[in-house]
Amino acid sequence: MFRVIEPETWARVVNRVSGANFGNIYAGKKIMSSKYTLPKGHTWKSFCKFLLTTLPEETANNYRRKFIKFIKYWARTGCPVRDDFIKEIESTAPGAYENTHRFSRRGNGDKEVIRARKVLDEMPGIDNKQDLCTWKRMAMCIIKNDYICKGLCFSITKDLTLRQKAIVEKYKNI
């Protein structure tokens, strides 16, 4: 909006602030949305692994730890899913998920819990409506720079809070 209203001011902002023009360049390309499309020759799994190789070691290891926890959680505990999605998952990817036939204790307790037997690349039609264990979700965490992996239902840990406080303390007098 500012680019159109005040082009001279916008030009000064872009020259002064790193990344100010990012939204202007990529807004129409849907790079930060779930409509993001894969580069040619990649699956979501291969793309996710490629993205991990492009990151600094500490950051990549953070994502790897979160992804391993995410996959293990889905395999051991599972998550509640609506009945209509369970039927669609069973018809779209038979054998990928196991219906435990027990109801979740979260929320209203009206959803059955399913567990992942394998991590799928994506579940077209369901991926954007329901949180499932897919490589696409993991890749989107990296693309969106979601270091905490909120997109995988993680929250800020005590370690991250302490790390942030230490960094703020270290640089507060600069």
C-alpha cells in the first residue's frame, strides 16, 4: 500500500531497511502460504531434507529434533481426527494411519485418535483442513522460518525462554 501511496518514501525505506520489499516481491507468489508448490524434481520429503542442508547447523539440528519428536508422537500417541477425515484418509492412503478406535480426552471427546504408521508426503484436500503427520507440514515450518515449530503444535520451551533472556541480557547495552 505504501509503495503506491508514497513511492519516494517507499524507495527510501527499501534502501534503508533490509527485507522491507520481501512482502511486495513475494505476496502474489504465495511463498509463505500452504499453497506453496514444490520445486520440480522434489517430493516434500526430499525438499524438507534439502532445506535442512541449507540451514546453519544449530538451526538445522533444532528442526531435526522437533521433526523426530513430531513423528514419534504421531506414531506412539496419535491425534484426534474427525470421522469424515478418517474415512477420507483410509480411502486416500490405506495403511498410512491406524485408527485406535478410542476417543480423545481433549475438547469434547468426540474425535477418534489415529496414529501414523508412516509419514506421508502430503494429503491433498485434507492437509489444509486437518493437522496430519506429513513432510509438507515439516517443510512449511522451515519455509516459514518457524523455529519453534508452532505449525507442528509445539510451544516455546523453558530452554528457549532462558536462551532468549541470556541473549537480551548480553546485548541490552548495545
